[in-house]
Amino acid sequence: MDIAEPTRPGLRPARRGRARYAPALALAIVIAALLASTPAPRSAQAVGRLPSCDLGDVYTVPRGYDDWSVTLVDRLLRVEKDYLPPDLVNVREAGIPGGGRIRAVAVDDTRAMARAARAAGAPIGVWSAYRSYAEQVQIFNGYAQQNGRDSAITYSQRPGHSEHQLGLGVDFMSAGGGNPLPGDWATTAAGRWMRDNSWKFGWVNSYPRGKGGTRWNDRTCLRYEPWHYRYLGRAVAAEVHRSGLTIREYLWRNHTLLDSTGRSAASPTPTPSATASTSRESAATTAPATPTARRTTAPPTANPTLATGSSTSTSSGVGAPVLVAGLLGLVGVLALIGRAWSRRRMR
């Protein structure tokens, strides 16, 4: 009879001890199974090796107006025709001579830079600043008509690919010195000062000389332009300076986003934000623009590839459906354990 059960010393305490740890053991089993069955999180990957210098038309990501410090345009990546920064102001608000407009986010640092250059006896001015898509069409077509398209693309960006359209690219000059394009502006007092000090104020030369001092640079896919600088903000400019990379290399490796196929993930047309911040959020969607390659005389480098182990954003790693299924399984296991324990206590 069952009433004899209590006369066996130690049996019921042993069962009670095993049952006490059963829920914890079940929980550990469920969690282990959950983690083992969950695929690795998909993340937005940064480009690894640089692409070739072939021409293309891929919408860059990120390119929201708040992503100004990490938006990359080059021979492959571009922005829309109607990309128009919402905070353009006259360069004179930065206390620097010249004409044109720049984004307001660059005004304070530009003012400080102009003051420092003036104090060093190397005053600077602005030769050319913001250009709209239409203005870049006129400039590029003018060069193409004058020297041929194959030549023009080596020293002038096609419309949509210019840093000037970002409101962050500026062709500087010596204050009162006129056109900086003839000769080598880096040999002037203002040019030398900018080369050595501009990064401290958030500005970096976009198109330095190539390997061995050549005028063509495979890393920028453009000819040497000692007068052309891009505003990145002090933090990013310092990172670029420390890295020894060009702007194109640094942004491509660390901030340019791709989808899982290795193509740039297109995002909606940027809309003005209430404030121009350094946020790097971008709403990426499908339908990437397909690059149309055009071989140039410049020697190509590697094609775009995804970097292994390099990412700019990650997810939690556990999808909602998997998590819910795991929790339901846990509840079921605990219910069975509770029922078995109740039956044992009733014996």
C-alpha cells in the first residue's frame, strides 16, 4: 500500500530536492536551445576595400541632412538632383572673405580657422562654396566641352557627385590672392597653413597628391586639388588625420552603408530636419541604384566588397518570433514539471 511510502527514509527528501532544481534546469535547457537556434544578427556592413575608379551612379548611404559629417560622394556614390541642405548661409557669417554659401554647421569652426590663419600671417578666403546640381552640370559640361569628357572626369566631379552640393566642400584661396587653381596653392603661405592646420578646425583636404607625389591619386580617383577642402567636423576630421587615410577611404571603410548584396542601400530623398545635428541615422530602403561602369584611364583597384567582421550597427540577435516560441516552450515545460510534482505530493 502507498501508506508504507513514508517508512523509507530519505526517499521523499531526495525527490523533493530533484524537483526543486527541475525548473532551473528546464530554463537553462530552453535558453541554450534558443541561443543555438538563433541565426547571427544581420547588420549593416561597412565597405572594406575601395572600389575601382570606374564611374557609377549609386545613391550614397547615409545621406540625410543630419548625416553631413559621414556622407560620402565620389565617382561612384552620389546624392539626388534636389539634394539641398536646409541651413545654407553666406560665408561672410564665418568672418571670411569671399562669396558663396556653406552649411551653418560649419560656420563656427570656419570662423575660428579663418581667425587662426590670419593670426599666423596666412589669411584665407573662399573662392567657391556651395553649388547646386544645376550649377555643377554647367561647370562639368564646360570642362567636357573644353578638354573632352575623358579628361574632365579626372579633375571635376559629375553632377550629384560633388562635395560642393553637400554645402561642405569649399575651394579656398589666399585672402585677396584671387584664383587658387593655377600652380600649386599648397606652396603659398595660406595653402601651407591649411595643409598643416585645417584638420584642427574640422576641415580636411579631399584630394591630396597620389603615391610618389603624382597629380593623379588612385585613392581619391581625382587629380590633386590643394585648394579643395571638405568640412567633417572636428571629431571626424581628427580621426581622418590620425588614420592617414583620405576622406574617401576613411568614410568608405567606416561609415558608408551597404545592403546584404554589397550594393549601396538607397534611402528616401533627404528632408530638412529641425536642427542640423551629427546624427548618423538613415532610413535605408530597398531598390538600390545600379552602378553603370565606365572604364577610365586610371588603373582600377579592387571592386566593392563587404568587410569581414566590420559593421556600423547591430541588432539584438534574437528575433521576436523565436523569442516568443521559446517562452511558450518554457511555460509548457514548467507546467508539465508542476503537474508531475503535484502528483508526487499526492502519493
